[in-house]
Amino acid sequence: MLSNSCLLVLLYMYALKTVMYLLNRVPSKVVQKTPFELWTNRKPSLRHLHVWGCQVEVRIYNLQEKKLDERTINGYFIGYLEKSKGYMFYCPTYSTRIVEFGNALFIENGATSGMKFHKI
């Protein structure tokens, strides 16, 4: 995942967490159920999965934004949140480089997915 993205090697920890998140949602050859299904007794949803390292436009909520201010910042998708619905993003131009939000426009493989913001 790191070699296919343009992200820094310092983000390898987020890549490993994403790999574990994905492996818990796919079945193995030995057991036909996923680890997530064995733990929660329900099938995992795969609709929220995205390409690791893809470009995103993150909608940051700012109470003091004006009408003509920019409403999104550019960043990269680096993982899923563990205890809530949402995503983690690496935004190199934002003051906090790692942000956690559920409202973003994913630009995977040069095309936007759905042309709307995914809100969780």
C-alpha cells in the first residue's frame, strides 16, 4: 500500500492498522466466516472501504467560516477510526496533519467516487 501511494514512509503505522482492519473483514480458507463475523455475529459491511492513500477533500467544520471561505482541505486517506464511524486523513497543509472526520470526498484512481461527500 505504501509503494502504490505517494505518501511518506512515516505513515506505515496507519497502513498496518488499515491492513488489520481489512483482514478482519475477509474470510480465510480455514474458516469461512470473517473474524468480525465471529466476534459480533453479523456480517461486515464493505460499502465504506476506500483505496488507502487516495486523495480526498475533507470538509472541516469551522464555526467562524465566512460565506466565501474555502470549506474543504486537500489530504490523503490513511485509515478507519476504531471506535466510531469515520476516517483518518493526512492533510500536509492543515495545522493538525492527522485529522479524523466522516465527511469527505474520495478521489480514487483519478475519479471522484459518487461526486458527493460521504457522510457517516
